[in-house]
Amino acid sequence: MSRLAGKRAFVTGAGGAIGRATCLSFANEGAAVAVVDINLDAARETVRLVTDAGGTAVAIEADVRDEAQVAAAVGSAVEALGGLDTLFNNAGIMPHQDKSFLDADLDLWKFITEVNLHGTLLCSKHVVPHIEAAGGGAVVNMSSFLAVIGCTYPQDAYAASKGAISSLTTSMAVQLGARGIRVNGLAPGPIATEHVEKFFPDPEARRIRLARVPLGRFGTPQDAAELACFLASDAASWITGQVVVLDGGISINYI
């Protein structure tokens, strides 16, 4: 049986690399998917890929920073799918200009926090009551390995926002366990997307980072999608409050 048969998932940032891969994996595992993104064209392309593969999906435009847009998006998803029992808080940003707190641009910090942390808050606030009404389900939050280790090349606003998401994940799990809702997170290391590759401006910069990975490669969007599928599925029915590091071993490698 498919791992997510009959599930109805609300996936944010679903027009991007990880979000798209996860929507495809969710649908392949039997879920109907609300494909939510600030870029409606990107969401529609994800829906096209899902439906071409035989899945069920609906594109919804929303800025996760805006509570009214989030509430409307959730309402549209519930109407289209008949309810919700799975949430993947994937929407997030990692601007290349984010560096050390010593050079912090407060407006940039606020922007990153609004998208990454407040977006997770708002989507959870509006989706969780529907998961409870459905009899329970799962929430998966997107954190980062930078929430658990420091970096010589800092991205402090991003790391701080992801650390907050990890803490929120454990608090949500404690509150929602009795309601039949599991809450977990995934904390990826570098996933080889076009955006991440720009952090490695030359072959030497890429080599230095790759040398830290015991498994010898960067992650792929599919790696993240597979973990999200597992955490959302009944195969993880006794796992809650965990933030699983998905980094090829970077965080265990001293030198």
C-alpha cells in the first residue's frame, strides 16, 4: 500500500526544488496535494507534473507572511481536497546577502524571519485545526543543519530562524500529541539546487564544502522529499518532536 494513501497535504514553497520534489513524492505515495507558493506559475507547473504522473493536486497562490492570504489558501485547499491531514511547512528563503550578525541588516533579518518563522507559525495556526478535525495527522517543519552547528561562512539570520523553527517543532509536538497530531522537522545540509550552488562561487569553494561530507556528495531535493514522506506517513507513527538532520554526515565531521 502507498505510504500516504488517502492523505490530503498542504505543502508550502511547493514551486521550488524541494517543495516540488515533495509534492511529486507525496502524490506518488497516494496523497492529494495543495500546492502552495507565492509564485502561482511555479505552483501550476508543479501541479502539471503531479497530474501528468497520475496524481491529484491543486495550485494555490499565497504569501505565507500574510495571515489573510494563508487563511484563504487553507480554505481553498479544504474546499478542493475535502479536508487536510498533512502539513509540510517548507516555504523559506536563504538570501545570499545574509552573513554575520556583525554586519546585520535589520530589514533583511526581519524579512527572513517573517518568511521562515512567521510563515511556519501562520500555516500551522490555520491548518492544524483541520488536521484535528480529520482525526489527526502529521506536521513536518523545514529546519536546517545550521540550527545545530555553526559555520565558518555564517548565515546568521537564516540560522536563527531555523533554530526557532526547531524549538517550535518540539513545543508543537508536546501540545498536539494528545490530539493525534505528530510534529517533526527535517534539517537538511546543503541540497544541490541552483540557489545553493551559488554559495560555491568557484570550484575550490565547492571542494572545501564537499570535503566535509562523509558520504561524498551534496543532498538532492529527492533526499529531502523522501524524509518528508516518511515523517508524514504512518511508518513514523511513534515519532514526534524530532528534528532529523539530513546532511550526509557533515554535522558529525570534526575535521
